[in-house]
Amino acid sequence: MRDLIWKDLVKQIASGELRPGQQLPTEKDLERKYGVSRTPVREALSRLALDGLIDRRPGSGTFVSGTPIHSVHVRHSPFSFYYDTDLNKISVETLNARMVSPPPDVMKALRISGNSDVVYIERVRKLDSKPVSFLMCWFREGIPIEPFIANKAFFRVSDLLYEAIGVKCSQGLDTIDAIVPSRRERDLLQIAQNTPVLRTTRILLDLNGEAVAYYFLLADSAVWKYRATLSF
């Protein structure tokens, strides 16, 4: 429910229904509007604040900030175009979360000791119920598995790391190439045999520059295109 509230408020800000400087309804009003308890409302507002979309002023209330909606999403994803235009059509599902022994390249990137198991998750993102990307993600030692089991529909990995575990990610290091997916990956993305996909290899870093997560994101680039904004 937290993610649905967040999506709805983002949509209102993006459309201009909630304008910069405008005060949001109180937490109580939002609880009544969405028919939920205080917790999902507070979690949705915390996420909006983390995104820079709202300012929470003790004693005064919560206000829409002046941060452009596009600049918020582009900080988190090269697929931000779709968040801007089709946010209400996007859904995410965690297929599994388990403890695994990571492959050598992941161990090196996350500085994992030889015999340690770490949290591993797989997720599918859909646009209009059509699978568009498949995520395989490993986390550094010490990250608990429970939040990933309890929250299967969270929107971004970085959100759950911060909200449930208190680890804030500062940046991601991306490497991009094209591959032919395995049969299982092809079936999950519902694409034809020998169809290449775009693979993003990303290392998420925390505020201290330490690696938190390592993942592969396979995207059906026919419908989910990688876009980047460059500033000069």
C-alpha cells in the first residue's frame, strides 16, 4: 500500500495537481483518503522526502518542493522516461529472495569473504502487465533477507535498503552491453529466441563509497529503452 500511495502522490506532483510550494494534506487526511493506517502513509512520505519531492517542516506541515519530477527519476534510473509518462502502468514483482554463495565477480565487487552466503533476489518489472526487465541482485554481507521477503512489491532496491535497513545509496556505477539471454530469462521477458537484450551491470554505493549491491538488469529494449540525460 505504501508504494501505491507514493505512486499516486508522484503522479499528482508530476501532473501539476500538486504544485511547488503547495501544502499536502495531513497524515490523518491521507490515512482517511487511502483507507490505511499511519505506517504506510509515513513510509510513502519518507520516500517522497528522500526523492526530494517534498519538504517536511516540523510544526508547519509537508509541502511540495521545487525539484522537477524528471530530475528525481533520472538520478535513480536511466529508464526515467517511463516513470515520467507511465508511472501508473508500471508494476514490480519479486520472484524470489534467498541466501546464496555469490559468483566470483560479485564477491570481488562486494568484498565478500570466501565462505559467506549473501542475500540474492530476482525481480520482474512490467509495463501494462508486459514484462520489460528482469533483475538479478546480490547484496553485501550483513544485509538481512527479511525485508525482501516481507516487501515483495517495493519499487526500487535503493528505497527498501533505506526504508527498511537504514542504508542510503549515493550513486550507481553502470556498465552496459547487449547479450542473448538464457532460456529462462527469455521466458520471463516473453521474448523470442535469439532476441538480444540490453544488460546493465550496476554496483550501488553507500554514502561512504562502499559497495552495497551488485546487479544485472536485463531489459527488452524494444519496449524499455535506456535513456541518459547529459549536462554540459
